[in-house]
Amino acid sequence: MQVNENKEFEPLIVAFCCNWCSYAGADLSGTNRLNYPTNVKIIRVPCSCRVNPMFILRAFQRGADGVILCGCHPGDCHYTSGNYFTRRRMTLLFSMLDFLGIERDRTRVEWVSAAEGAKFAATMNEFTEAVKKLGPNRRLEDLRCRKQ
Amino acid sequence: MLKISLDKLDELFEAISASQTLYIPADREDGSAEYRKYESGMKLSSALNTVRSAKDFFFPQTENLVDFKMEGKNIEVIDIRKESEDFVIFGVRACDARSFTILDKVFLAEPVDSYYKTRREHGTVVTMACTRPSETCFCGVFGIDATAPEGDAACWSDGESIFFEAHNDKGQKFIDSISSLLEEGDTAKLEETREKTRAILKKLPLAGLSTESFGGDRMMEHFNSEKWGELSESCLGCGTCTFVCPTCQCYDIKDFNTGHGIKRFRCWDSCMYSDFTKMAHGNPRLTQLERFRQRFMHKLVYFPANNNGEFGCVGCGRCLSKCPISMNIVKVMKALEVK
Amino acid sequence: MQEAMINRAKQLLADGTVNRVIGWKRGEFVYDVTPAIFETAEELDAEFVYDDFTAANVSKYLVKESRKEGKILAFLKPCDTYSFNQLTKEHRVVRDNVYIIGIPGGPKLDAEKIKAKGITGILGAKNDNGTLVIDTLYGEEKMPYYEALSTKCESCKSKKHVVYDELIGEDGDVLESNRFDMVEKLENMSAQERYDFWREQLSKCIRCNACRNVCPACTCEKCVFDNPDSGVENKAPADSFEENMFHIIRAFHVAGRCTDCGECSRVCPQNIPLHLLNRKFIKDINSLYGNYQAGEDTTSRAPLNDYKTDDCEASIVHERGVE
Amino acid sequence: MQRIGVFVCHCGTNIAATVDVKTVAETLGHEPGVVISQDYQYMCSESGQNLVKNAIKEHNLTGIVICSCSPRMHENTFRKAAAAAGLNPYLVEIANIREQCSWIHKDIATATDKAIILGKAAVAKVHLNAPLTAGESPVAKRALVIGGGIAGIQTALDIAEAGFDVDIVEKQPTIGGKMAQIDKTFPTLDCAACILTPKMVEASQNEHITIHSFSEVTDVKGFVGNFTVTIKKKARYVDETKCTGCGLCTEKCPMKKVPNEFNMGLDNRTAVYIPFAQAVPKVATIDPNYCMMLKNGKCGVCSKVCSVGAIDYKQQDRFIEQKYGAIVVATGFNPIKLDKYDEFAYNQCPDVVTSLELERLMNAAGPNGGTLLRPSDKTHPHKIVFVQCVGSRCDDSKGKPYCSKICCMYTAKHAMLIREKYPDTEVYVFYIDVRTPGKNFDEFYRRAVEQYNVHYIKGMVGKVTPRSDGKIDVQASDLLANEQLHIDADMVVLAAAIEPDKTARPLATMLTTQMDTNDFFTEAHPKLRPVESATAGIFLSGACQGPKDIPETVAQASAAAAKAIGLLVKNSITCNPCVAHSNELMCNGCSSCEKVCPYGAITYEDKEFRMPDRTTAIRRVASVNPAVCQGCGACTVACPSGAMDLNGFSNSQIMAEVDAICK
């Protein structure tokens, strides 16, 4: 979590992007100069199915306020089936987080193709706003990691 | 003997907690009890004892020791110890009270553990004599009298009132601090209750248990006993016995990287764990048998060997009721007993 | 029942079908039975017990035992057979080295439940049609039998043995159980209520690992939480996050593999209803990907190792009613 | 101790305009392990790369971080540069501060902060990078083509043309497949045999091509570059090497009442037979289900008449094992069975035929020597009704959800041919849509309508009822005129949907390739890798991948060949080093990883281990074949113990990035 001059809450968003579609999509929104907030920090993974639930919890522990996972559209996975597994894994994980009372809107899966630069930017703007509304992540943070 | 009527208990707690933090055994929704920081209206648990022992107060499960701050490539050491405040633990049972003297032998012996020491100094232990011991109790086996608990101050209930007695200055200070609420009382009924309890204690299924066969002089004999295999075969290697045990005192020290610094903390460890005392060369006890043996050898042989005969067990019976597979020190003692 | 089991075990030992028997051993008290391995008829006669308190699921021991010399006889309750099947499916046990006798489950009692009633000094307990009569140091106590049932038996999912070499007694059927009721109750709470509920529960965790070490699905050679290289290893929950982390990841790792045997909750010294986490996953899997009972067979594909191209999107979680 | 170099690129003003590159370089210079941090105008330029190379040598760096454009742009450039300077190329990490920072942000302060964080993440990651070396595995210079239809033949010819040995495995006694049964081809109306048979002969004569006819693939082991395949050569009771194909045996064989599958059972053949005149190989085959000699030891005529003594009643199935570098699947298609379609009376009335049967009826080499006669009474039909989409594009379980693609065109062809040859015959075509995309296709269809006056009626045939007078009552609806029609036809031709050959599914299992729900092979990527399967070294040719007409099939066949050749020309394949690997000491052998691997890269073996408790135990552990693994990482998450990890994107590396970003 970062707090800027006018002390407005600025959420920290971690975005896992698959190398073939979403990361390329993110590059495209760059190439097209489509803005989205600096709150979003992207981590490149070969495929969305590489993202272990532990990574997501880790992000929240360390102070992320929202985590979004982007991959190729179902059917377009570079590895044919990776994102199908991602979809099941994340559905169950998110459902469990929800079950534990952690705000739903802190997590999201979005399918962004390499051509959807606009969608990537839009998604990130929207997601950042949603998380901003929720305020800082307090339910799944590790107090020891909070910045003094 | 000074007493207070049971229905004035709330006033008593209010009074104590007014001057310092008070912890009492309170009931949980599931019927079990745990120590809680007293807040108005909180009731004293009727349960015999708490699931977790009282050792947490002096030897918490996790404890931050020191911090390191990292600026780029520089590291600075930060002492995070705060001036700790006085507190009272009320209603400690005889077994747990004895466990403190055992922990003292470990932590107050040179080199003194300053963290433990400060807590010990600031804490006042007010014990409460047992009236309804359970089948799992065997404190008597280790020379503990459940009807005459140790501690800085002790108290007894006769069903109507609670009677107080100081065992040392700290205890006396405590009683003085609440003397306004206390009155002289007749202990006749109390004696009755204690008699009843003593009678029960004699009848306890484990009363007959003997420590004869144990102690330092039988070290190799027990160490090499072929019984360990059978005893440990069903052990899951979990840490339940260790963590509910009032006398287990092993811990591990770890560094946690918070991203903007390092927190060095210690936390309970269990000799039942596969990575217990793991060193550069690896792990000294590779099989569950060895780990299992270590725990009981420590309590029944090594500890007395190093502490002139004092055993590392107080017979609180927690491991008896909590072990997932019901293997426990009593079964071990019976199996290893030398006829 | 116990007699029949002992006799059959003796025969199988005698005719050399097996050289060991895994079952339960009489304890100090009426309730503290211990899983144990018996090698002789004498041992069986002396110590083998099967009664209201033999709740422990012995299937996990077979991971090690089935790799030893010779065949071992295992008495498995219906719920235990699911665990065993799942272990077979994951190549964790050697099926051929185990001779399985399916035995009727019958509800098991939990001494903790009796003690929770404030009954101490338990010396004996018997079921007097519907009433549990407990002999204690302080005289006789009575309580409804069903109130002493082990949590896992309160909502039994099946009395059917999914794997066995022979049966003692009748085989039962899969039951209509109410096991998801509590999960549903929680789902219908507000996020805040759910959060408070789980904080209250998980803050009790002392990280003794009993739940993990007893779990027949947790048979990893090296658990991530014991492995310093995993980045998540820790020995004590130093922060509420680590309490959550441990139980979320543990539940996730057994998702689609957990047979809902209920051992985790049975052994938790702090009485945390851990089975609810596993049941949440089971409930979700059933409703989102079609009914699936882990351990029911040894061939089907685990839900998380499988997919359909038209599976629901993760957003389904966000679309749910109560927030 | 790590010695890391950080290099921040201005990219002219692309980055420098919105990111304070000096501050970025300065700040990252203070990160643990960083020994040098520089910024430069154009890091990717010759001089920029030299700057990096020199720094690597000068400070003998253990890893470098380039803060620049997207790794998708220049990762390789800098990896090469690192390699040139003697640093393992996989010790390079890129922080994307252009596409994902300077180009999307306006405020210099925040953009710079973000750039620093991205840089820190990259530094944190590179700390954990391990030097990787791409493995190599040899390539067997031989290809296997499964299926000897036009697809298989074309692929085989192209591969052979490139000078590689190639084997064709065909389950029928002859190659040629469906095309051999077809009379004429659209849109040119030239005779199928005239263009196919020369190719068949060419294949049989090509020194590089071996044809295993009447054979099947029974087992496939190995992976890209070295598959080991077992081929079953079914006993044909005739010695291929001796038989001259003179055909005397087939004339003399007393058993003449065997339904002739080549003519769709519209006439009979003998028990010993050669499917058709131009069969390749032109060798007789004895049908054990009908041969007297094989059934009850009486007869033996064929062996008596065979001058070369080729007949061998004792012949057994033979199995041969062969190594291949590449495998091309060309198992083709079949028309679906129409038993379920009682409404079209296919089973009741001999004059209701499928289009493929019509092909044979009209074929000069067919049962009627080319004159179109009704199967029932061998009379000349005057009214023929064609029914489209029988089993295609239907949502019920009877048929297929997809469009069979070829029907519209071949029906137009049939209609045209009939009108051409028998102008007195009226032709009706009932269709849902007429789909004629493709070069000269729509013109072709329009000719049928406009020049040949074929009656195209939009609407579906409801019921076909054979009448006692030999006519067939066709009840249909005309959707455009919106009226019910009754046509008393002499023949009805059903455009049956086509489906993949039944042998495809078991084959897919052997090849660990994927199939869709209709049993068509799934291509590695619908747009980018349409002729490759997801499994490396296995390529797709023809209708086994989806409905295709001949031109498309041949095109794809050559494309698949090109892909196979591209593989075969290599002496060895360098594998992507960023692949999964399992830590055997932690592996549970539970098979989760194997289940989620799309490439079948994970296998299990029982190994003996010295366990922590000093005992030795046999344990089942996973091992990843680096030549097959593509590095998606699905297995790493399926693995509960974390025994499976991914080079270049390890658990610890990704978590280090997370930590750095969340600091």
C-alpha cells in the first residue's frame, strides 16, 4: 500500500500475466499509449497456469491490496489447456477466500488476448478503482510486513 | 484465613484488573477453557484446566527477539524489547504451578534468558486448588499436591468462598492489594472439601503410577529398550503433546524478512518434528522412533539426571486427552516400568 | 464384532495370508484407543479392541506399512476405505500388500464431547439404548448417546465400502448426509461475519500439525510447510496471516482429493472445525463441476486435474448474492 | 555473493521522457548484490550492447538486469550479448519500463517510482536465476505417415521429395482412401482416378517411400525426434513379394458372394480379391471371413492357380518396430452410418443411397459400369432428390454439430453430372443453406442452378416413403414458397455427414495428442500452428483434423510435410531450457503433474532411494522429458509438495518478484 501527497489511498495491485497473450496485451496498451494507473505492477509468467495460489496469498501478505491474474482466452492458450486449469484453480481459491470473509473484489481473473491492449488498460483501470473503494487489505495482510 | 465469598468474585476481578492486567481461565463456546485477559463480566471457568497450559505467559509460542533494519546494503540492529507491565494469572492449577519451577530451571539457569526473566518478574501466579480432578490427572505421581498448589499465592474454594494464602512477598503484595475485599473466614468447611478431594486423588486410576523405574541412573537401559519401536509406531509426529505440555521448553529461532527489515523471533519447536534441531550436517534424529524416544527420555531420564531427580512432567494429563492417537507419557512409563 | 474381527485376523495370520494386522489397541481408559500393529494371536487377544471409541482412520499408516515385507491385514471402516482408495489412486499405497477387511462403521464417540458436558473422571461408558451411561469418579452420569458422537460421525456420508477383500457384517449404502449444512450456513452469512467466525476459529490454531499429520491426503514426502526452501515454511503462526495461509493452502492441496473422513477436526486439540474448509471445496466442486467423491474409485480424474472447455468463469464467485 | 549489473535504457526519449532514468539507475545501484548500475541512450544499439558486454567482463558479473522495452522485444538481443561476453544467457532479466511504464504513465514522479520497483523485482529475480543450458536430443531421419489416403500420399511424397525416408501405414489392402472411390472432383469435374492413381504409383515407386498396406500402428513410444513405433502387418495370406497382381486367383475363386466394400457393398467380390484395378500395392488379399480354405480347409483353388506360389494360408500377423523422427496423422474420415435416420428410409429402400454410394453407381469402374441405374430394379431414374445436411449441423445426438463442408459442393457436382449425362432426369436438391466458399466454388454451384436447371429448394425433407409402385414419395417443405411438397422420386441421395475414422481415438491415446469432442485431432494452435498437434513431432494432415475437401486436404498435407521436413533436416533439436523438473526426493509419485501435462512430457519410474530414516525404499518418482516439455508450468501447481518446479520461472523466483514489488 502506498499513500501519496494528498493522502488518498493508493492500492497496490499485482498482476500476473501470461507471456503469450496478456503480457503481450499489456505491451500493446503501452504501444498504443493507453493509460492505466501506476498502482499496477506486472509479473510475467509463461502461462496463467503457472500461478500458484501461494503466490497470490504471498502478495496479500506482503501488502498487495488486489491481485489480478490474466491469461489467454479459454481455447487460445499457447499451451492448449493451461488456462482451463487456471480457471478451475482460481475459481476454487477465490471461493475459499470469499468463504473466509476476504473481500471478493480483491481478486480477479481476466482473459486478455495479445490484441486486446485496450481491454487490458480498461481492466486495470476498473480493477484499481474497485480495490480503491475497498480500502487497504487488512484481512489478509501480515502485520509484520506493514510499512511503519 | 482470608476469604471472599464466591458471589463477590466479580468485584475481586474488577479490583485486580484495575491495577494490573488479569488473566483468568474462561470457558470457550466448545466447553473447553483458555486463559483470557479479564474484562468486566467475564466468568471464571468451571473446567478443571485450560487446553493450553499457563506457560505461554512466561514463554509465549512466538516471541520477537530483535529486529534488523536494512537500508540498501547497510544493516542496523534494533532492540525491540519494551518495558513489560505487571500482570496476574489467576486460577493456575497445582500442576501448571509446578511447571514454572521446571521452566525456571531451564531459563533462569546461566545463561539467564532475559526475556523469560522479565516476564517471570512481572507476573504474579495465583493458584487455585483442585476439587474435581479428572481421570487423566497424575500430578501426585510427581509429588504435587493438587489440594496445596504452589505459586506466589494460592487459593481454595469450599463451594461458597475462596480462601487466600500468600507463599511469598509477591503473593503477599497481591493479597494486600485486595485486602479491602477480604475478610477472615472459618476454614472448617474448606478442610472438608480438601479431605474429599484428597480421597478422590487417592482413587484416581493413575494414582498407582510409579516413577521408581526412571531417573538418570537408568539412562542406557531405557535408551536401548526395545519397547520404543512398538510405542512409537503409531505416532503421527505432530506437535500436539509438546504444545499443550506445560513443561516442554524447546524453541527454534528464525528470521523473517518483512521486505523492509528482518524480524528475528523464536517460536516453540517440537522434538517430534522431522526437522527438529536440524543442523548443517542434517538431522540428528532421523526416525520417528528416535524423536519419540527423545521426548520421553528427556522428561523421565535426562531432565532428572541434570536437575537432581526432578522429572520433566507434572502429570497435568493434557497429552493424555489431546494426543490424536492417544499415545502418551503414562503408556510409556507403564511400558518401560522395571518390575 | 470385535470377537469376529480377532478370530478372522488370527486365521489370516495362521494361514499365512498376512503377517501383520493393523487395528486398534486398548488404552488406559475406555476412550483412549491407539492404532496399533499386531503380529501374533496373543497380542490380538490381549489388546485388540474395536468399539465405540475406535474412530481413528488407519488407512494412512498403510502408506508405510504396505511397502514393508509381507501382506498386512487392515480393518477399514466405510469412510476409511475411501481414504485407502484415494491413496491407491495416487500410488501411495501398494494395494497388493494389503488385505482389507471391510467392517461396519457405526457411529464413533468422542470423549471430548462428553467432557464438554462438564463430565470429568470418566471411568466407563456404555450405550443404554439411546442414553450414554458414564461411570465417573463422581458417580454415574447420563447424556443422550448422539450428543457424544464424534463430529465426523454426526454427518456420515456413506456406509458403503468402496474397496475390500472381504467384509465382516453387511455392506451399507451411500447416505444422504447433511454434511454441507454448516458450510451453507456460513455462506449465507455476511463477509464480515464469516471473517469474524474464521478469525475466532483459526486464531486458536497452535500449529501442532495434528490435522496435517493425521490427514490421509497429506502424505507428501516433504510438506511445503516443513520445507525451508518453499518460502512458506514456518513452525508457529507468528501472525494471523500465517494461520490463514496454512489452512487455506492445506485445504487447497487436498481439494478434490479429500474424502471428507473428518480426521482433521477429530484430532484438533483446539476443536477448530477444519473439516468445514475441506467441505467448502467439496461443495463447490460438486456444484460447479459435477458431483465428485474422492476415493470412490481409483480411475476417475481429480477435478483439479481436469477441465471442461465450458467451465464457469472465476467471476461466478463475485456474482454470488451475499457479500 | 552475487555481482549484478543493472543497465537502464533511455530508449531515446521513449523512456527518458517520463522516467527519470538517472534516478532509476542510481537507486537500483544501492540494491543488495548490485555492483554496477548505468544508464544509456540506446541499450539495444551496438554500442549499448558493448557497454553491457564490457561491464560483464570488467566486473565479472553473475547476472544482469536490463531496464528497457518489453522482453518480448529484446530479451534475445541481450541474452546473445551476455553469451558473447561469457555470461550464461539465462542470467539476464528484463525490467519492462517502456511498454509497461513510460508509455502508459504521464507523471514523472510516479512513473519513476514504478520503474524503480520493476527494476528491484528484476534484481530480486536475477539473484535466483540459474545458468541454464539448452539440452539437445537427436532426430531419427525417418517419417511415419499414418493413413494412405490422398492426404497421406501427398505428405509422404513431399517428405520423400526432400530426401527423407517415409513409411505409409494404411489399414486397407491398398492406399488411395476415399478419393479412390470418387468419380469426378469439383470444381473442375476431372476424373479423380486420373489425378490420384498417378500419385499412388509415384508413391509406390519412390525409393524413399515404404508402403505398409493392410497394416496398423499398435504402439507408439518416445518423443519428438525419436519415436519408436510398432506396426502390425496383418496376414493377407498372400506373399506380397511374390504376387504379381495378375488377378487369376480372383477370377477362379469359387467364393463370389462377398459384399464389395470398395463399391460400398453395391456389388460382390470374391474371397481372394484386389480392391480395384489400380490398387497399390497391386497384390491380392484373402478375406479370412469368407475363404473356404481358411474357414474349413476345403478349396485351395487360388494356390493351385497361382503360378508364382504367392498364396500362403499359414501366414501370420507380423509386427515390425521402427524409429521415426516425425509422425504425420492422416487417418481421414468416413460418412456416418444412417441407421438412425428412418425418416429417410435408408435401410428400407435400396434406391435411397448415400452420396458416396452414388459416386460408385456413376463410376465407370463401379457396379453398373458407369451407367446410373436404380440399385433396386436396375432401371434408369428420372427423378432424383438430393437431401443435404443429413446428420450435419444438427444438435440432436443422432448427428454431428458441425458442418461437413464438402456436401454442398459434391451435390452440385452430382446434380450437374446427372443433368449432363441424362438431360431427361430431373434433379431436386433440398438444402438448409448452400455453402460454397472457395475458389470457383460459387460459380460452380451457380452453373448447376443456371445452366443445368437443377431445382434447389430451401427446406428440409420431412419423410421419405417407398411406394409399392417402386416410386419414392418424398415429403418436404419449401421454406421460400412456404408450401409442403410431395415429389415421387426414383432415387433419393443423402448427403451424409462425415466423421473422423474410428481408429483415430485409440491412435490419439497412443500419440498423447488431443482430440475435440467430435474426435477430430486438435491442432496446437487454431491460427498459428494449424498443422501441428500440441505434442511435439506429431503433425496433422487432412480430414482427421476437420472436414476438408480435396484441395484443402492436399494443401494441408503439404504443409504438414513441410513441418515434418523442418524437423527432419535437424540433426538434433535444441530444447527450451525453461522446462519443468522434479525433485525426486520430494516427489510423491501421485501422478497429478502427469494428468495436467498437455504434452505427455512426464513419465514415472520406480527408483531406489536412501530415505531420511536411513532405510532404502523403492519410490515412484516423476521425471520430465526436457525435449517434450514446453514449460507452461501447469505441473508445478498441480504438485502439492512443490517437487515440480520450472526453470526460469521457479517458485522462489516468482515469490522474490512478488516480495520486491510489495515492499
